[in-house]
Amino acid sequence: MIILNLFTIAIVIWQVDKYVNRLTALTIGILLQSYWPYFETGLYSFNPFPLVFLSFALIFLLIDKKYLYGIIPIFLALNANLAGAGVLTIFYLSAFLLANKGKLGLKNIAFAGVFIGTNYKYIFSEFIKIIGGSIVPQTVYLGAVVYLAVTILFVKQKNKNKFINEFVRLTYLLLIISFLFFGSNQGYRAWHTVYLAPILLVAVILMISQFPKKIMIILISVIFLSQAHYFTNRYASYLKSSSDPGLLYNQIAVIDHIYSEANNQGFAVYNYVDTFYDYPYQYLFWWYGLRHYQYLPCEYANYPLSHKELYVPGNTSYTEPKRACDRLKFLIIQSTTNGEENERWIDKFREYHTLISTKIVGDIAIEKYEVKPDSPSDLCLWWGQCGS
């Protein structure tokens, strides 16, 4: 993730240096390094972060009118995030048609998105935060007004740099399509638009670079100081202790406690999380637990006898080595529910197991159990296969 982000910055610097000037290119490179939304794209535990690189790559290819090569970032985006890939596909087709004087204008694009629209008020608020955050993240509404003012001043300028003009035009096209796409449904999540904030930052710096020198210095200084202050405060919060169950050091502490309590015995562990699927622990038991304790749990899943093949491809490759399991089991509880349709299995589990101890790590509860002597087998208890 770090390598990809650094490579993205290098590509942006190279393109801006090539078509604008070196000073602007280096300014953008420095600002991206201290831009929290850009840094944050590498913090996700799944795959939206390549969208940032792929979006920049697509814009640069469209500016150079290399439409055939533009298909490559779109196909790669399908492996990162389907919603983001959908937006990039519409963006690519719209840019192609507009560049070739097709009949598809912004009014047509707007109509296509509105006919099933149900979420535009919320998306508008979220997009204002993204736009304003690229100027003054501490006061996003003021930042959005400044962004609009910068755009108006840029549009009124004569003799614009062709690369900058195309970059800004494509940025707004991508912004509009993203707004219409995500406003047309209720499925929007923050990670779907991780590509927007870095692109908006680059666009506004490019526009400002065309202003008179004094105005340019003042605006870039304000942006840099605001972003650096915001970045420092956000980054510092990660250095403080937190009870957040999603933080890695809390999850590692949970695994250490379980192995310590197991005392070299085999055990099963189940993760009771509101997201239903326990992706972080599926990775951490294999990556951390096996490396430090030399064996895996007999079963580690989101509920007993879970069909892990549905959410962990090749799950049988992550089951060995393990030790004989008899009666020891653990629950990792960080929610009051385990999905709407699966939340009550924990009551059944507790009925047939004896609680030995409870440990709290941040907002995570770890419960240690032993199977009651008269309990039915797991196959009988959870799948109803009780035999004769």
C-alpha cells in the first residue's frame, strides 16, 4: 500500500512537471504527503485504495487521448471495488463521448442518475465535506466555498494551461458522475470514493498555480498549514491508547490472551461481530497466531461450524498445524449482534458451555468456555446431525 501510494505521487509529479512546471509538481507532491485522506487510503484492511492510483492513471490517459489504454485502469478497478469501477466506467465513456463531440452532455448524465435517486441529500453533504476538506479540513463548508471561488476565478482566466484545463474539467466530470451514481442508491460507504479527495486536492493546486504569484503563495500556504495541522492531530490520535476494537494492537492483544489461556492446548474460537464476517481475525490468527505460537485453532470462524468457504477462499489451506481439541472454546465479542439473522446462536452456545473466565481488552470481551459434559456434539447441536 505504501509503495503504491509513493508510486502514485511519483506519477503525479512526473505528469505535472511535464505539462506545467517543476515547482507546481513538487508542491503537489509535498501536499499529498501531508494530506490525511490520501494517507488514510492505505489504512483500509480491504481493497479500495488502488482506486486512487487507477483514477489518476485514467485521467492522465484521457488527457493524452489514449482511450484504448484507458480501459486498463477500469478492468483493474474491478479487482479493487465494484462500485468505484462502475463510476470509472461511466466516467470513461462520458469523457470519450464528450471529447468526440457526442450527444452525451452533463444534462443527460444528470438525468441518467436521477431517475432512481433516493439519497442525494446525504451524498451532497458528504461530498461537500470531501471538497471542503481539500482546502480547510477544520472547516469544510468554508473550504467548499473557497474551492468554488477558486474554480470561478480559474474559469474566468484567459490563456489557461491546456493540461490544467483538461485535468480540472475531467475532475469535475468525475465528481458529478460520482455524485449522481452514489446518490441514486442507499449503498454508499466512505471507501467508495477514496479517489476523489486526492484528485480534488491536485486539481485545486493546479488551478491556484495559474493565479498571480502573491495570491498563489497565500492560498497554497493556507492549504498546506491547514492540512499539516489536521494530519498531525489525526496521526497523533493513533499513537494514543484506544478501546476501538478495530485497532490492530487491540486485536493482537486478544489473540495473545487466548493463546495464553489455552496454555498450549487445542481450542476453538468464534468471533461475534456485527459485520457478521470476521475478516481481520481470519487473517490475524494465521499471520500472527501461527507465527508466534506455532499452531492454529481447531476452528476459528464467525460462528460454530461456519461455512467459511463462502467468505474465505481456499480456507482449508489455513487450518494446519493444529492441536487436538477437546473441550476448550473462546468467544471474541465486540458487538451485541452477529448479523440480523444470526445473532441468537450465542445464547445456544452459552447454554451448552460453562463459562470459565472473562477478559476485557478495550471494547472487546473475551469469554473462555468448556463444553459441558452432557452437551451434544457440534454436528448435532449446530447442524442437527445427531445420529442414532
